[in-house]
Amino acid sequence: MKFQAESFELFDKGWALLTAGDREGFNTMTISWGALGTLWGKPVATVYVKPIRYTHEWMEKNDFFTVSFYPETYRKALSLLGTLSGRDTDKVALAHMAPVFLENGVTFEGAERTLICKKIYSQTLNMATMPEDAVKKYYQGEPAHTMYIGEVVRILNR
């Protein structure tokens, strides 16, 4: 198997949308932190959400979430979806994104790849065990992220 360093840039450089909910209601946010791997013999996606984000509420009350990846032409829309809150604005409409409702989640037209994930674990990160520079950089007066691990139950490719 050929190892590709680009895999490490999938979230950080490419960004993604994390979406939780269904046809009745959902929220999405842009993420640049995440990982793909294997845990407990299952393919998994790991994502991180601060409790102050509206998407956190949706992650807590739903068993499934999606992680979707987009071409560079969607960078402006993903930037908007990462800066506005769905709590007080219809940011999906403002970003001109068209939701696609799935059996277990929501993705958007234009996604090159969507991972449909069943939540199997979550835990709040412990700032006491984090590197001091990370706490200073990412958590000044804010709570730590919640880590969500989802079993990838289906992959949709464009």
C-alpha cells in the first residue's frame, strides 16, 4: 500500500463540513480538525466540536453525523459556514448550499465525498493533560472541545 502524506491535509488544508440532524432539522459547520482511522475493528472518523458551537447541540442529540469534503471552488461557502452560527441565521441559504437528505444524515450538493457516521463514542478533552501551548492558543476563556468518534457506515462518492 502506498502511503500518501496528503491524507494528513484532508481536514487541515481541505476543510470539511460536519453536519448533524435530519430532514426535520440540522446544523452544519466547517471543520479543519479531524482524523480517519480504525478503532475497535471499525473504520472511524473523529471530529472535534466546542460546546459553544450550535452544532454541538445537534451532535449531542443525534446518533449519526456526516463529514463531507468539497472541491476548492466551495472554499468561500465553507468559510461562511464556519463563521456564522446556524442558531440565529440561515447560513446554509446564505452560502447557497443545497442540502441532500440521506437515510441517516444530511450532506450537500457538490460534495466530492461524504462519510456517514454512527456515533460510537464522545468525550470532552481534558485541558489539564494538553500541551500548555495548545491551551493558550485554542482555549483562552473557552471550554475544551468534545471529541466525537463515529463508525463510518457508508461512504458516498460523487
